[in-house]
Amino acid sequence: MTILTDLSPSSDWREPWRGRVDAEDGPEGLRWHQVIEACPSSLDPFSEPSTVLLGLASDEGVRRNQGRPGAAGGPLALRRMLANLPAEPDFRLWDAGDVVCEGEGLERAQMLYARKVEALLLAGQKVVGLGGGHEIGWATASGWLAAERAKAPEARLGLINFDAHFDLRDAPVPTSGTPFLQALREAGRMGQDLSYMAVGISEAANTPVLFRRARETNTQWMADEACTREQMPLLQARLAEWLGGRDAVYMTLCLDVLPAAVAPGVSAPSALGVAPDVVLALMQTVASSGKLRVMDVAELSPPFDLDHRTARTAARMIWSSCRAWR
């Protein structure tokens, strides 16, 4: 069986993959830009697993959600920060390129992205999505839910979102604020068991109607004020309990969950945020659980990213999560 969706990147995909070369150190001195390869155009479901990067170059969802645009440049900026990070021995890394949102065509871009995610997951690959606004959340979730229906329709699914916002808005068109209500409704229509957890929720960034919708959808959440280093044992225990009830998980990181000093380059910088080491430790817990199927990083907006702080932090989050995932 061959997946027919074209997964190969564009001809200029190598442009951001540049960095230091320590030839004298041999295989132990390799970096991501030296080991990454173009994703094959089609994959056999029994091919050897790789970690596959797939971008959604879009900020149309942010614009629709009344945020400040700029996130369409996120995938390119993330690749540039990932390029120089060290590669572990035998690390297989592919780049599947970007799905680009043309003009106001967000729904088409999300559909194309979802089909690529579905194809990669059905071929047994580990998918790391690069945003783009958090409209990538619905694109990823749509593809992931479809793949799980094909592979394990009775699976207990979990969606964990590190975010200052619930992203449970009910709007007439998809935006960066609607993805997880869309995912919950899709799972409900298809009879799939999906549980949603949001970590780092800011009470100052979500209106009462969003908290009501979270309760109505049985969403679990951890508030930003509770996500501290001192509370880490309690946070880890709660997360472990939630993971224990799930068979397969999608993890998404919205960079506005981090303090504005760490992550200025987002659509809506956080007034408080959760310390990056706390977020990273919790992400590693998910990645090392054996249940993670797909992850993505959203809301990197390079025009507002002073000294590339947000992109560097996001790259570290991806790199560390991939190590734990392996």
C-alpha cells in the first residue's frame, strides 16, 4: 500500500538548513542541518520511522481572530533556529515543506495540511508541525483524528494544549481561536473518545463564556498561576493521571503560554506566563509517555521577535521534546 499524498518539500527547502560544521568530530559532531533530508513524495506504511517536520505558513486565522499578523513566517524562522542544534546518532529527520495559506484560503490550507498529517501518521512517522498561527491546531487535529479512525477507532484520545488561551471560540469560520472546539465537535460527530487538557490558562486572557464552554466540553485545565516550579510534583501527578486514561495523544504548544520576556514574538504576548523550564518538563513528560503521535508549535511571529528569543526558545522546546519522544 502506498500513500498517494505528495509529501515532498519544494525545490528550495534547504535554504534555512545551514549552520556550523565540525568535520573533525565525525558522526558525534553532526547537527540537524547535516542530517535532515527531503521527505519522500510518498511513503509505504512499513517504512522505517522518521521525525518529519511539516509547516503551515499562515496567519489568516490570527487575522480573523483580531490578532496581530506575522505568524506566516514562523515555519522558516523555526527551521533556521533548529538547523544548528546537535543531532543524536542515528537520528532520522525529514522535511516535508510547508503548506502555504494563499490569501484568505485558510480552509483549503488546513485541509491540505490535514491530509499530509494523516498520510504521515498512517505511514508510522512522527510528525512535528511548525506554525504559523494556532489555526494549525485544527489542521493537525483533523489529520490526526482521521488517522486514528483508520488505525484504532476505539482509542481513547487526548489533546493537550500548552497555551494561555482555551481556543474554544465558537465562530462562523475557522480562526486561530477555534481549533479545539472544532476538534471536540469532529470527534463527537465521528464517535471518537477525545479528552482535552489546557495547561497555562490565563484567567485574564479568557472571558467567562470561554470558561463556561470549557466546563461544557469537560475540558481540564491548569491555570498559569498554578504552573510553578514549587507545584511541579502536583502538576506531574495530574498530568500522569490524565495520560493514564489516554491511548494516543496530540500535543500542541502555543508560544504565548510563555512570559513575554521569553516569547515576545507572538500575536498576544503574555502578561504573566509559565516559566519555560516548567513548560519544557511537562512537554517532556508527554513526549516520553509512549502515547504521543503528533505535536506542533504555534504563534511564532518573527516580525515581533526581539533577538529571535521566541524562535530560539521554540526550537529548544522542539529539540528537547524530540529527544524525549525517541
